[in-house]
Amino acid sequence: MQDFLELTVSAAASGCIYGLIALAYLLMIRPTGIINFAVGEWAMVGAFGGYLLLSKFEWPYPLGMAAVLVFMLVIGWLTERIAVRPLVERGAPLLAPILALLGMLVVFREAISVSFAPDPHPVPYALGIQRQSFFIIAVTSVVFIGVWLFFERTIAGKSFEAVAIHRRAAALMGINLSRVTALSFAAGAGAAGLAGLLVSPNVSAHYLMGVPLAIQGFTALVIGGVGRVEGALLGGLLLAFAEQLTVRYAPIPAGYAQGVPLLLLMLFLLLRPTGLLRAK
Amino acid sequence: MSSLLRWLGAALLLAGAAFLLSDYHNDVYRKLLLWVTLALSYNFLFGICGQIAFSHFAFYGIGAYSVVIFLFQFHLPFPLAILLGIALCILFALAVAIPSARLEGFYLALATLALAQLFIVVLNEGGAVTGGPGGLANYKLPEFLGTRIRGPWYTAVIVLLLLGTLAVLWRLDRSWFGRACRAVRDNPEVAAAMGVDVARTKVTAFTLTSALAGIAGMVYAFVDNTVNPPIFGLDNAFLLLFMVIVGGAGRHAGAIIGAALLFLVPFVLSPLIGHHHVLVFGVLVVAAILLQPRGLVGLYDAIRRHP
Amino acid sequence: MKNLLAVAAALLAASTFAQEPIKIGVITDRVGVSKPYSEPCTEGTVFGAAEINRRGGVLGRKIELLIEDDQSRPDISAALARKLIDQGAVFILSMSLTPATQQQQTVTMEAKTPQMTPMNSGDTLTTQLPNPYFWQTGPLGSIQIATLLAHARAQNLKRVALISDNSDLGQLLARFFRAGLEKAGIQIAAEEVVPRGATTAEPQMQKIRAANPDAMFMAGVLTAENVLIFKAYRQFGLKFPIHSSYNLSVPVYMSVAKGLIDGVTFVDAYDPDKPEVKQFVAEYTKATGKAPFNMHGYGYDGIMMVAEAIRRAGSTDKEKIREAMQQTSYAGVMGAKGMKYRFPEGKRAGFDPDGMVVRVYEGDRQGRVVHVGQK
């Protein structure tokens, strides 16, 4: 029983990280249709921000966290400016920005790889080792509630949804498409950077941490479905519980245990191709 | 007839080049030809049929490992080993493609992402059969009529593989099947309305290109006479995607140019700028897409149109 | 007078001929997964080559390193081995991923060019291919586990846990750790894997806790994933002792696993109190302004051993170098006090089975040597 309770906390914390990454994907996919695989590298940039500000310069945690968040918003906005807007304005096919962002993935990773030593870098806990899981869960909850309220309760949020439902109609209604796109990328980078900062006390900041996170978050997104904000969190939690319960309780050799969630995922896709939650 | 002569000329030219090269350049040439072969079949799947998959290197690996295992652990005759290897690729491809064809969008991407990772897990955990993380080594291409094909002669075999792959894809592209693939890529609903069986077209394209990757893998197995897991991982699958995009998706020439350029970049840039070459590679990819979304081939077209 | 001129001309010609450097190839990784280990090892080799040249070179010739970056991609690695051979390298030092070293071997075996890895530790590198031109001086996985077990003998272990990661080397080390434990008649009560990119190791550590082992052996080599293991260990307040592979001997753990590793024992090929080590550290720090650690020592020993073999061969003929290399008996920076690298009875893995030491973390510092060898 003790095991199960501990595991619930640890899987919930991992699930929140996956959920935040899935949210980052979702924030960009909804209004633009663009899948941005560079979210994992954004998380890495957030983690390195944490290392610089919190470990090296020893800023107080709230200040460091706020600074990282602001920096990530700028990074997201810049990424959109460089790799997305020129293509969208030219009316390039949807695949073009997706691929340009894959190129940005390499640029982000290598920029970090050549600027820092190759070893992992430590990032401190917010409230100590025993409470990090709860801290992750709390921050993620706040983020998801905030995003949910934004989409449900504010005019700006409704305008995002309108763009998601029908781009051209939304534009005719006077919604500024390029501003919505820019904001969605800034918010996506914010969510991804936050995930990186939250997970980095556990996994440390290192130059190869992005791709695994990008894959885990993408899997969570597909499980939850791209239709609704809650889906991202639900998908993340489901993936994390599947992973950790398999390792703990499934009677199979350890090496193969990592394959089980992948098999589950393929099975899941067959049975529920639109994801757990459908768009309203 | 003249087209046959053209293919023959290309074969002689490409294979003949191997006999003029040093050992090192021959090796780079062999691996380059293999990358081009893979890029060609991947381009058919991704560029012409519009399916994003990350399993191409897994099938390359299934081909490579299966031929080695069938030949040197089960001691099967050479032709049987090859046929069984291809059958295995087709089997796995169907198992992934049939369920995925019912789904839309990037679900094939995810299913193949999962397959690619599972494949590496199986290779690492496969014990004596796959050799685990160390892979398999200490084998040689069987002899035919008392001689063993090696050196530039083996390069010639790879040239034949490349041209064979290109010929198959070329013919398919120009047949009703190629048109069906393009129709499925551009608009599945319209394609279905025109009488194209969308699901079947997708499954066929995926299975065929995966089998072609498997055959290329069998050839790869005897390039260095060793197979090990890192070659068949996701990193190379992403690189392959980049190659097709940079060169120009949907065009055979694009795949060839992209593969040649991106494969050779580290060899050329690494001595010049050291470990920054990957950063330069990333900037190149972004710049290529921003400047010309249809890839380098598109750039060439644009220049030719407005000289 | 005329004769004298001719002799002078001949001497001049001979000396310019002698000036031509001996080329030694190095294949390293500057961007891929092996980078954190490959880079310091290569720095050690570069420093070693500079030292050799400062002291007059080998056979009156300077050593020139041809360094190539394979990005941890084995197929490119093999191509680079051919490149180095074409460029006239008489020896290749491999400092990249284990499968990359393996794939280079298929080339060096065919081209009959001597090759050595001073840092790879997978036992299979010298057993999978009958390549008489290849040597390995990294401390083998089987030596690591035997040394750890020799030290733990007093604890009278009955049942233990084994934990690793899914990297190539982590899996290889786990395989030989398993074999070593089975040979010693110790039951493996739980065997776990933490995959690359995991965000927690708690489920794995729960399983190990449930198995209630006398001790836990770590064979993983991924720093971030190993830190996850220590975190779960501390979080659960576990008490059984931890014995780790040589991966814990790199200094990064002192900063990245701060407060987590006190009392952990690990096997190392590096004894900081050894006179050779003290001299190496002093000279390296003086020359580069940076303190070296054990990875630098592997690379330094590698180039020194190669230079010494060429000296004994008396020529740069590859066959003669091969024969000389096989006769190596060399005391370097790495290994316990008095250890010599040797390749007896045609063996090509040259790290002395009794040459490793067991050390223990004291606070966050890599502390004293508590055990030497397998006895």
C-alpha cells in the first residue's frame, strides 16, 4: 500500500511534466495546426535557465522562476518570428513550418551544446527533495486551471478557440491571426520551459534531455487528444501511470518494461484514434 | 531502348567511379549511396504519398539483422535468407500500416515512433540472437562461384541496389498507383471520391517502401560486416526526414540531392569548423526551408525559370 | 671537399626525412552521447602527444595527431578509420562509443592497422572479432565487478540488486556484472533498468526495496539517470550499501549529485595518491591551467603506450608495431600503485585484473582508496 501511494505521487509528478509538454504542443496546434517538436529543446533551455540563475547566480527561487518564464515567452515569440511567420505569410503548406521548427530543434540543442560543458548541470529544488513532486503537481495545477479559465472565461481565449475552429472565419470576424499565432508560440514556450525547470532538479540540465521529453509529451498529447486542454493533462497522467505501474508490478524482465507503454499506446490508438477527450 | 541505355550508362558511370576512389572515399561513397537509396524510398512514402513515418531505419535494421541471423545463426541458404528477410519486413510493415491506415493525420508517425523504439529495445535485449548492445560481427559475405565480392565490386552492388530502387519507384510514380498516392497526399476525400481506395493505397505504399528499406539494410550488413543498434535508432530516422525536406520532398532528384548534401556535410565541415558543424547544419536546414519550402530542387527550378 | 659536401647533403636529406612526423589517428565524439567522456580523454591524449614532442618525439620524429569526430555514429566511425589509414596514420586510438570502436575494428582488421581503445570497457570488444591489430586498456566490466566483490567480501553478500540503464555500455556492464555475481554464487534478487530520458527511478527502487537486498550494484553509465537512482534511494531512506561501476569515478557527480552520494563505494582505475598521478596532475595543470581527472589519464596513458610501442618497434612498420604492442609492459597514470598494462598470452585486453581500486564518497568528495585488486 505504501508503495502504491508513493508511486501515485511520483507518477502524478511525472504525468504533470508530460502534461505540460503536451499542453505546449496543444497551445500551438489548436490555433495553427503546427506540431512543434522543438518543445523538448525549449524545456531544455528552461532547465539551463534554471541552472544559470538558481545554481550559478543563486537567485531566490521565485525570482529565478519568473525570469525563466519571461525569457521563455521571448524565446517562443522569437521562434515564431523567425521560423513560422515568414512561411505562413507566404502561404506555404502546413508542413513547411513544422519542418522549419525541426531545424530549430537542432539549432537550440547545438547552441546549448557548444555553450556549456557536456556534463549534466545541477538545478536546485524549490522546496527540498521530499516536496519536489508536490511542488510540480501544484504548479502544473495552477497552470492548467489558468489556461482552462483563459479559454473558457475570457474573450481573448474565445478568440483563440475561434481561430482553432475556423481560421478564415475568425479573420473575417476581425481577429488578428498573426497576433494569436505569436501568442500561442510564446505561451507554448512558457509551458515547455516551465516543464523543463520543474523536472531539472531530478534529471539535471543536459544537452540531450530535449528529445525524450518531446516524445513523451507527444505521446501524452495523442492519448489525451488535441481537442481539449484537460486532455493534455489526462494523457500525461495516463502515460506516466502506465510506465511506472508496469515497471513496478508487471512480471516481465526490466529491459522489456520500457516497451510496454509503447505497446499500450499502439493498442490505444487502434481503439480510440481521436484521443481520450473529443473536442466540444 | 534508349531509356534502357540511359540506365545502363548511369550504372557504368556510378560503378566505374568506385574503381577510381581510394579506400576511404570508396567507403564514404558506399554509405552515401545507401543513404541516397533510403532517401529515395522514404521520399516516395513521405513526399509522394504524404505519410510521415519514423520506422524507415527500423526496417533497414530488420533487413540487416535478419539476413545476418538467418545466414550465420540458422545457416540457411543465401537466397532463402534474403526472401525470409523481405517477408519479415513485409509482415511488420503490414502489422503497422493496416491499423494506422484507418487513422488520420500523424498517428502513423506515432505508431512508427513507437515501433522504432521497440525495435531498439528488442535489439538490446535479444541476447545471443541479436548480440545485444554489441551487435553481431565476425561474418563475411558468402562466396559465389568461388569468389567473394568486395571493395569497389561491392560498391557496384550498391549502385545496382540504388538504380533498382530508383527504377521501381520511377515506374510506380508514373503509373496509376503514383497518381493515386499523390491524390491521397493532396486530399484524401477527393481521392476517395475519385474512386481511389485510400487505405489500401497507404498500406501498399508503406509496405513497399519499408520492404525496399529492408533490402537496402541487407546490403548494408556487408558494408562493414557488422550490425549494431545505434545505426538503426531514431536519430538517423530524423536525419533522413531532413534530407528529403532539404532536397525537396516529392521529387526523386530532391531526395538524391538532399541525401548527398546532408550526408557529406559533417565530412566537409567537421575539419573546417570542428564541432560547430551540427549547429551550421541546423541553420542550413532552417534557412533552406525558409528560403525555398520546396527544397533545393525547388530553388533550382526557380533559378531556371528566372535566370 | 666534394665528398664532405655529399655527406652533408645526405645528412641533410636524412634529417629532413626524419623530420616527417609520425601520424597517429584519434577518433573521438564531439557532439554525440559519448561527448562527456570522449572530450576529456582526447584532451589527455593531446597533452600526452605535446609532452612526447617536447621531450624530442619518437625515433627522432614528432608525433602528429589526426583527430576525427564521429558523432558517436558507428558507420561514420568506420569510414573515418579508413580516412586515417589513407592519410598515413600508423596507429588509431578510439575514444568514442563502444559500438563505434567495434565498427572501426572491421576496418583495422582488414587494413592490418594497429588500433587501441584506452577507455572503452565492454568485455566483448576483444572477444567478438579475432583482430590481432586491436587492443583495449579500459578496465573491463568483469574486472570492475570482481574488484567490487573482493572489497565487499567482508559483508558476506547473499542476495543483491543490480540496476543499470539502457545505454550500450550500461547494458554491457550489466551483463558482465550479472555474470560476475552469478560466478560468486550471489543471488540477484532484483534486476532493474532505468531508461534514458526517465523522469524518476522510484518504481525501480521500490522493486529493489521490496526485494530487500544486502547491497545494490550499479552498472549504469548515464549520469542523469544514475542521479535519479540516488534521489529515490535517499527519498525512501534506504540503508543497504551501494557499489557502483567506474562511472561514478568522474567528478561531475560531486556537483550534480550533491548531498546524495555520501558512503557510496565505486570502483576506479585512478588512485590520487599514486606518485605518477600526482606528477601527471601537476604537469597537466601547469601546461593547460586546468586540473585533469581520471578521463584525461586514460587518454594520456593511451598515447604514451603507443609511443612506447613504436619506440620499441624501432620503426613505423605496422607489423613491427603490432608485435611491439603485444609485448607491452607499461606503468602509467591509471591503475593501482605499481600496476602495469600487459597483454600476456596473446590477450588483447591489457588492464591488469588486480589493477583497480575501490574508493568511497566522503560527503560529496571522492575519497580514499579502501581496497585494491581482486584479493
